[in-house]
Amino acid sequence: MAANRLESPSAKRRFTSLFCSLLVLIGSWLGANPAAALDTSAGVGMQDKALFQERVDYTLTNQSEVDFHGQALTNTSFAGATARGANFSGADLHGAIFTQGSFSDADFSDADLSDVLMDRADFTGTNLTNALLNGVIASGSSFAGASIEGADFSDALLDRDDLVRLCRDADGVNPTTGMATRDSLGC
């Protein structure tokens, strides 16, 4: 019978209104501060006010042919992004997210890709010469036709098929770590 009292729309509105009023009263009694909204009227967006201000978000964007050469892009998200032919040479991408992105024919030579999450991403034909790929997670990714001379894949998680293909072309020694590419892949 008590459940029937709240079935009518007007009873539900009165109950909701009473409940909200009670929450406001309790909040003011406890000295709670109201939530402050971000002021975006000056053209400053949420991204500029983010907690991790050094992190840039390129999620689901088209960055094809863009020049990121030598930039500090640690912890940046490129999840689902398209960056075909982009230049990441010498960039610091430590801890970045490349999940489900398309980076075919991109240049990652001399880049730091340590601890990057690059699962289900396309790295077909990329230049990974002398790149650091320590601790990357690249399950479901494709490195077909990638240049890997001097790349360091230490502690990387790769699909077995990719590992076999990469071992066929593995050559060189990484100039930063001194690790042979073949040894870092466990060939």
C-alpha cells in the first residue's frame, strides 16, 4: 500500500522536491560548499583547466602528416587517432596511449615510446629506427613493414606473429640503451 502512494506523477514530484530540499538543508547545515563550475566564457576550455595540464588529448582526431618532431608528449592520448605519415621523430611519448590508432608510414625514429599502450593499433610501414619501446603493450597491433633497426623492445608485450615477423628484420643496436634489437625481442 505504501508503494502505491508514490506511483502517481504528482506524488513522485513532491517526494523528489522534498528529498532535494532536505539534501540542500543538510548540506548548508554541514557547511558544504557548492560545486564551482568552470568559467569558459573567456574561451578557456576544460582541457586547459584539467588536473594534468601537461597532458594533451588527441583522442579520435586526425593528425595525419602533422609534425610532432622533438616534442614532449608524455602521457598524451592518441587513442583512436589517425596519424598517417606524421613525424614523431625524437619525440618523448613516454606513457602515451595509442590504442586503436592508425600510424601507418609515421616516423618514430629516435622517439621514446617507453610504457606506451599501443594495443590494436596500426604501425604498418612506420620508421622505428633507434626508438625506445621498453615496456610497450602492443597486443593486436600490426608492425608489418616497419623499420626497426636499433629499436629497443625490452619487456614489450607483442603478439607472437608480430614477434616472429620483427625477428626476421631485427638488426642494429639502440644508441641510447646499448641493447641489440634482436636481444630486446628475444629472437
